[in-house]
Amino acid sequence: MYKAQYKAKSAYEVWTNIGTYSSESEAMNVAMKKKNSGALMVRVVDKNGSVVYSG
């Protein structure tokens, strides 16, 4: 399980969930789409809470 999350306007706001995905690549694709549509920051977190991707 992987969670895609984003911060819209400020680095100081809480992470907002985009969704939960069964594969890392699916979560990465959704996170990158959110980043390309204007999100300030995105990240993908695995089931253990470790950050797999941050951008």
C-alpha cells in the first residue's frame, strides 16, 4: 500500500491525501500529475510510513 500526498500552497500546511494505491508506480504517477497541476510539494509514503518519493 502506498499513499500519495500533497501540499497545495505552503510548506507549513498539513499533508493532504490524494489516495491510496496498491503499487508504487501508480502512486508516483498520481503524485506527479498533482505536482504538474500546481501543487507545491508531493510525496509518496509506503505502508511503514517511510517516504518513497518527495518532490
